[in-house]
Amino acid sequence: MKALRRNSRTPRDASLHEMPPPQPGPREVLLKTAHCGICGSDLHAWLSHPGSENFPAQFTFGHEFSGEVVEIGCEVGKWKPGDRAVAVSVQGCHDDGCHYCGIGYQQLCPRRRIIGIHLDGGMAEYVVVRASCLVAVEEGTDMMAAALTEPLSVAEHCVTDCSDVAEGDLVVVTGPGIIGLLCAIVARLKGATVVVTGVASDAKLRLPAAEAMGFDVMTTGPGCETLAAQAAQRYGRLFDRQIEASGSAEALVAGLDALRPLGSATVVGLFAEHVPLDLTALVRRQVTIRTSYVSDLPNYQRALEIIRDGHVPADRLVRLYDLHDGLQAFADAANKAVIKPVLVC
């Protein structure tokens, strides 16, 4: 089979390999991969960014994939060949004594492993997955759209489990990448009015996509009015909630400054820089800051329902690439020339 793999910790050292298909062991399932998205963590590993130093030197990329069961190992219960599925990407130990796995937060398990980093991932024609980490994809759900389940589950966990977003709220999503746009979709489904913000470089592709999806947009940065001023001019008030999905310190601070007293922010973006905060100003407005990391099984299930019900315009968000063109897809993603690259495997 063909697999797109990282070869070493040298930046951009990756290539398409020909290798034997993996074999499912006990309690494992072999999937024939349909589609696999490229995520920010894939880019970090490909570029050997700070924070990826402890990743294995070699592995097959990809944790955002959909596929069809073609073979099952022993001790596998409900799955059978022909079933369609996606995989929970961050897998906990599931030991009886693990507090985090026990409360449904396996993504916080100290012994967690991630498909596409610690385990070979889905940027290949076949991938082995632990059966307990599979989630069924209903017949009639497009498999390309199903490959968005993992990032949508991250957005669903952020907005549903880790924020106070409610009907009637005015919400600002700072960061118009795929996670930000999916957070905006989930917030809108909860009855909020959602504004998506970005910087000047987002005006070519990402902000127009947000606008085409029916969201109000605002541009921030040098030469622009503050988010607080723009909110006051457009809506006559400040924002109730912020979802920070950019990983930019400037965006986080701009959004916090635009929150009303007793407002709240949830941070889902990952930061490669120190974030200076004026905590005194936040205390005086009693602004709450929460964080959100990845997702777990219930978020995948709800994400698949959102996709099934047609709330995610996958054709507008996704650009498809053949697996042979995976390195070009990585380069396009790194250059922000595409919102969401998805490989046809």
C-alpha cells in the first residue's frame, strides 16, 4: 500500500512510501481509508515546529480520516467488513484506575496516544484502529464530509462543553481557520449571532468563506479599528462570548478587550508564543477564561449528527488532493492557500 510518512525530525522530510498493509491484532480493525484531512498538528510535525520535539521520528501522518472496515481481528464485537467509520484520534489507556478515561476525558489521559503521531495514521490506503475507538458513519453520509468529523468534534467540545454560548449571545470567533469556522457553525446552531474575525491576510480566502457561510466578518490588525469599537458600531454593544481559535496572542487579547463585563472566552487554539494578559483589566470586568483541548467520543457522535443534518458545507471548505499529491497539500496548507486540504486515499 501507499502511505505518506514522516522520515525524520528534519523539517519537511516526508515522502510517499510503498509498504505492506498493516494487519489487525486483537481488538483491532483494518480500515480501507477513504479520505484524510491535513491538520495543524500534521503541519507542526512536518515542519518540526517547537512542541513536536518528542514526536517519534517516523510515522504515517493523519488522524482525520474516514474509511470502510475490510478486516477485523479477534475479540472484536460489533464491527464487520463493509461498515463505515471514523476514529477517535486521541486514545486514552482506558485502565480501570485512570480518572480521566473514567470521566470521559481520555484526551487528558497521561498515557494517551494519538493516531498519526504515536500510531500510524490515515494518510495511507489502509490503517489499523482499535475497535473501541471507532465511530459508525451512517449510510448516506458523504465520506469526504465524514473526514471532517474530528475537527468538528473539537469545535463541538469547545462550544458545547467548554463555553457558555447560548441562544441570543453575540459571539466573536477569533481565527477563520477550519476550527474557527466549525466553532462558528456550532455556536450558530445554539442560536448565537456569530462574528468571525481575521487579519488582512485572511481577506483573500478565509473571511470570504465565512461570509459566504452567512457569518458577519471583521478584520483586525494594523490600520483597523479595535474589535471593541467595531462591535459597538455594528451592534451597539460588546460581545458576550469569545472563541479563540487562531493561536495568535494579538487575536486573543483583541477579543478579550471586546468582551462585556461578565463575558467569557474559551481558548481552543494552541500558541507558539508567550501571551501577555492584562489580568487586572479582566478581573475588573470579571471576565472568565476557559480552555478546550481536543474531544472525546460523545463529541464525535454529535459531530456526525451535525454533518448528517447538512450543517457543514464541506464542498465550500475542502479542497481535495490525491494521496500522491499529499506533499503539495501540506505546502498549500502551510501557505494558507486552502482552508482544509483533504487527501483522497
